[in-house]
Amino acid sequence: MATIHEIPAQLRKDQGKGASRRLRHADVVPAILYGGKEAPQSIQFAHKDVFMASQNEWFYSAILDLKIDGTNQKVLLRDMQRHPYKQRLLHLDFQRVDENTALRARVPLHFLNQEKSPAGKTAGVLITHELNEVTVSCLPKDLPEFIELDLADIKVGDIIHLSDLKLPAGVELPELRLGKEHDVAVVLAKVGKEEVEAAPVEAAPAPAAPAKGAKAAAPAKAAAPAPAKKK
């Protein structure tokens, strides 16, 4: 059973930039709720409630239950505006969810057992995550909060593509419908650049030993200094 993530909210009557500024000064975050057959609604949150929720991964990918003045509304977060340097949320956009209509959402990838894999145990090998999230299509009830990718068997030279991901029932990747060129790499295991470029320096060959009975060549004499010119 999916985890319920409930966040309290209230309807917002005041509109415009001035009203939004007043709300932020009062520690309230303005937001908009749209989608479905209903008209868009202006809503608001206590900053502490929505900020605490935003510290969790599920806030960005799971179906959320907004409790708006006592009425529950299932939604997905679609956009967020943050303050450029303060830990403040400025505005949020949410989309209503229809339980009978497929949706698209970005879902994070969780990489497991990388250190235990043959590639992870090999010195000089880099395991790179080309993607950290993927876009999935499914009914709201099937939406996963994350997708796990077990790297326990990955070896040097292996490439894991989108088509190699094990998806939950009812979930698909829309990109794979567009052709093989969209079946991009998710994980690469390759030898690090420094290891490839590094090559052992060969020692200069030792001079050949003189033949038996032959005299060794005398060391070359230094050239005599040129005579000083007379003034």
C-alpha cells in the first residue's frame, strides 16, 4: 500500500504580487492548484509545514494529499520557486491527479550494492551514474516513489541502459517507445581516464659492454676555452 503524505493547506483569497509578498512576510507560502476538470485554485501553506515536507525525496515524486480546509486533494508537485540564498520557499505549483488517468512523473533512481560489485572492487574503475532519475508513465496508484537498480553484478566495461531497468507492474518508460536511439545509458563501468593515460616510463638502455680484448673508449675531453681577445 502506498504511503500517504498529507500536507495541510488553506484556500487563498488575496491575489497579486503585493498579496504574495504579505503572505511571505507572515511565514506563509502562496501556491496554485490546477488541472482536471476544476478551475485553478489559489492556496497557501504555513512555511514550516511545506518546508519540512520539501526536505524529503517523496515530496518531488510521490502523490501528495493536500488537506485544503479539511478536504483532501491528490496532487503532484510540478514547480517550485526558492529564494536564491535563504532557506525559503517562495511559490509552489501543484497539478490535480485523476486516479483513472495515466500521468507522467520523474522518479529518482536508487543505486544498490555498487561497492560490492566486481567493478566496484577493481582499482581504477569508475562507475558513473549517467541518470539519477527517469520519467515514467502510469496510473497514480502505480506511481513508485523511486526505482531501485541493483549493481551487484556490474563488471568493468558493462553498460546498463533504460531498457535494463526492472520496473514495477503498470509502470513504463515513454522514451523507449521512441526507438532504440532513446535507450540511453543509465550506468557505465569503465577504467578511469588517469589509469588509461598513465604508462610506465621505460629506462634508457645501458651501454653495450666492450668486446673481449677491446679497449674501452676514452671519455671525450672537454673543449678548450677560446683565447680571450686583446683589447
